[in-house]
Amino acid sequence: MASAPLLLHAEPPAAAAEDLATRLLELVAIKSVSREEQSLCSFVETRLRAAPGVEVVRVGDNLIATLPALAGRPRVVLCGHLDTVPENGNLPPRREGDRILGLGATDLKSGLAVIWRLLDELSGLVARGPSRELDAIDCDPAFVFYAREEIAFRESGLIEVELAWPELRSAQFAVCVEPTSNAVELGCNGTLHAELTVLGKAAHAARPWLGSNAIHSALPLLAQVAARGERCWSPPGRTDCVYREVMSVTGIAGGKARNVIPDRCTFNLNFRFAPDRGSDAARAEVSALFEKAVQAGVAELVFKDVGPAGRVPHGNRWCDRLVARAGGKVRAKQAWTDVGRFSEWNVDAVSCGPGIPEVAHQKEEWASVAMMVESLAMFRAFVGCAQVVEAAR
């Protein structure tokens, strides 16, 4: 990858597609399963530091890149995580026509390639000095590349970034470049994990009446979860965003031996709650479901991890601008993203990126080069430099 500043007026539009494909192939080729992001972080750090006018701060395996020449303008953040889920037979990376295949291609290294490219373009404008094009940039974009998003809420590298760089909380808007097929996904459902352990008494399986089978006792409680209906919620005045609130048992364990009546049965409960609920309200909803069993002493409920729901921006001009640049493609974010974390910091945020959510975490995960080009154009327009590109054509 050339380290010279990108001069937008000198590059044919088709070259951007090849450049983005090359960047994504480089990113996917470097393994970065959660907690193993060091090599990828170092690779990206080296590339960012080669761009003139870019200030880079590394905190652990997280990077913060800013353009001091744009300081003083409203701060917006574009961010994406470096990590992937564990491998699933989908390495090494390869290209097949418009598709780049490989672990993390869609979630969300295609988004990383786009914001890395955008940062290089802005660097090129800064390197050319004062100009009409530079004046057209009406925000101060910060680019954050962070670790450990794919695991527990409390382990995210964004926590380290916020502690080292409190300016993150002063942003007027943030975009998580999660896979959305370039739609703007507002807010996000919260996610809660709890363990319910049903208590019994061990006995020989030949004489079950001398014990209490915890697995059998768990069945009515499992049925309560299965029977709980889906709840839908939309923000007031919006019919384009419907959040589906769902509760599921995602794991179960019990029994010590084939000939022993189990004295414990534990299942994991995952509650995806809508943005009109806070984390405490979500806990209360789960507690109420098992209140009788817990009070009777036949079950124990432990909350393991809670990711807060993300609020839906209202009247935020940066959000409105991004929606306009996305052609009005708006929908609810059914899954959890760090939009929820930004909401806790009182920062409006959305998810928007070129990855394709339907293929995330799959063995044949892939990203579209054409969709990355579309994403780049959208983010160029979002920060105010679209007219520079249009002039180049």
C-alpha cells in the first residue's frame, strides 16, 4: 500500500474499488480473534502513522486517529472493532469477482477498510494545505479501531479508549461501522444474559423417589420462557423502525452421571430488550418471570452480563444527514452494538456499514466491493467532502 497522500482529483473512481479490495484482503489475512488483535492493531497503526497530518494514539490494542487540522469543528466519531469471532474454516482470504471472502470480511473488516481509506483521503486534503475543499469539511472526524467487541460487554476495548480519551464523550454523533448493507440502523436492542439454576436432590436413578430431579423441575420454567410472546416496539412517530423484544434459552446443563438423579440444572437465558427499557427494567422483567421459584428456594437467578439498549436519535442533524446520504434506508437494530455503550455516555449513535448482516459469522462470510465503494461515497458525503470527489469525476 502506497503511503503517499491520496489526492482525490488524481484518481479514477474505479481505482478506489481496487484499493478498497486490496485493503480488505490485507485486513482479513491478519487473524484477529477476540483477545488476539495485537498483530492487526500494529498493522493498522503503522498504516495510519504513515498518513500525513494524522495523530495516532494507541491504548492497548486500540487506536484513536484524529486530524488536528480539523480541530474546533463539531466532533463526530467513526469506529469499528478489530476482532472477529473464532475461526470456522474460512481462512485464508480470497477474492471471487465482487466478493471478498474470509473470516471477518463482513463483520466488520469491510467497514474498517472504508474508514481507513476515508482517513487517508482526508489526510491527503490536509497535506495539500488550506483550500476550498478542506473548508468544506464541516466536522472534526475521529476514527477509533478497538478490540474485544465480540465478547462480553465489560471487556470491550472502547472502555479503555474512553478512559484514556475522555473526549470520546464529547462527540456530537458516532457511527459504528457494523454490517448493515449501508442502511442506517437506529438505536439497538439491549442484551441480557442470566443463569437460572434449578435445585434438586441427588439420588440413585433406580430409586428416583429418594431424590428430586432438577432437570424435570426445570421443565415448567423452560415452558414459561417458550410461551412468552414476542413484544414489538417502535419509537413514537416512526413506523420504519420496529424492535422485536425476544427471550430465549441458549444453553442448558445438568446431570453428573447416567445413573444419578441430577441435583442441579442450569440454563442460560438471553433477553433482547427494546430501547424503551433500561437495564434495570430488563433485569426486573426476568426476575418477575422466575420470582415464585426463587422465593420458594427451588431456583437461583444470577445476572451474568447486560449490554444497555441504544437510544434512537431524535433531532440530531448528523444522524439526519447520514440518513439522507443513505437514501433514506433506515431500520431498527435488532442486535446489540456499541451504540448502546455510546447511549450510556449520552452520545447519539447509529450502526451503518458495508458488511452484509445475513452472512456475518458464517463459514462462507463475504463482503461486497461494490457495497464498500457505496459506503465510502456515503461517508465522504457525511463528513462534507463529497463535492471534492464529484469534481474529480
